[in-house]
Amino acid sequence: MPLATTLDTPVATTGRPVAWWALASSALLPTMLITAWVIAGARQAATYSPMRQTVSVLSGDAATDRWIVTGGLYAVGVAYFVTALGSRALAPATRTGLVLAGLAAIGVASFPQPVHGTSQVHVACTALGAVTIAVWPALAARQESVLSAVGTRRTVAASLVSIALFMWMAFETRNGPVLGLAERTSSALQSCWPFVVALALRRAYQTSPVDR
């Protein structure tokens, strides 16, 4: 895999572009997620702290208008599925990562955090989603066409930042004071990368003379 690949290098997708609707769904991922938790957060009691408490609290059984984040999570899950379906330029393993992220989002919504205690299924789905979306940039980086379209340095930087954000969030789960901030920062930034990759691949396909 050549590390000297530049952003100007055309990429061959062997006739498998990224559909426009997959590009649109990937763009909606961070938008729907952030919008849901901002609106739901404003509906909570004054005791709720977005700095300390996670988004799961907003979709939990004790939340006010929990349907807002629950609906947002279902929408995010579907958007991951649509992105995976339409991103035919991605390798099967990379698309599978998007499917797993979608399943995790739907699982978090379907098995909310109870009023008291916790739900093991909810924790498992949350962990699956956090790990999957954290390693997804590195998974996509294994594909030469992604490196060619996005750029090696940008891809490596995104992979390192994503892992660092995951480690920060994992550290905060041990009674850290800013777990909510860590989770929101991580999920917001990490959910942007599928759109970056999809956009770069689509542009590269449109400008490449290969397989025309």
C-alpha cells in the first residue's frame, strides 16, 4: 500500500461508485445525532448536566420526552444502513462496520437505560457502537482507494484522533467529571468520517477515467 499517495491521485472504483443517497445519509449522521441531544437536553430538569451525563440518559426511562433521542437513534441506525448499502466503492468489511454501527444505535434505542440501575444489553450495544465507530477510520484506511481519495495523512490523522477520543471516553467512564462531554465530542466527530470518505470516493470516481 503506497504511503506516497496524494489527494490529487485519481482512484479506480471498478464501477462501484457511492450513490448520492448514501452520501446524503452519511451527511445526516452527525446532524440527526447532535440535533436530537440538543433538543432533548433542553427538555430535561435543571439537574441534568450534558457535561457529566451521557446521551443514554436522554433516551432512558427516566428522561423527559425520551422519544426525541430514541427517535434520533433509530434514524441514525437507518442512516448507517443506507450509507453501507449505497457505498459500493467501499470494501465489504468497511461496509460491515457501518452496519454494526447502525445495529448498535438501534440497540441503544430499543433497550434504554432503566430508571434505576443499568441494562446489560444497553451497555453491550453502547460498547459495540463506541468501538465500531472508533475503529472505522482505521478499517477504511486499509482500502487503497480510500487512501487515494482522502489522502494518506488525513486518513491516518483521522484514525489516530478517533482512537484517542475513544480512549478519552473510556477513561471518563471510570467516574470521570466530563463523561458527557467526552461522549458527545467523540460521537459527533467520529460520525462525520463516513461522510468525508463517501464524498471523497464519489468525487474521485466522477473525475477518474477508469472503467468509463
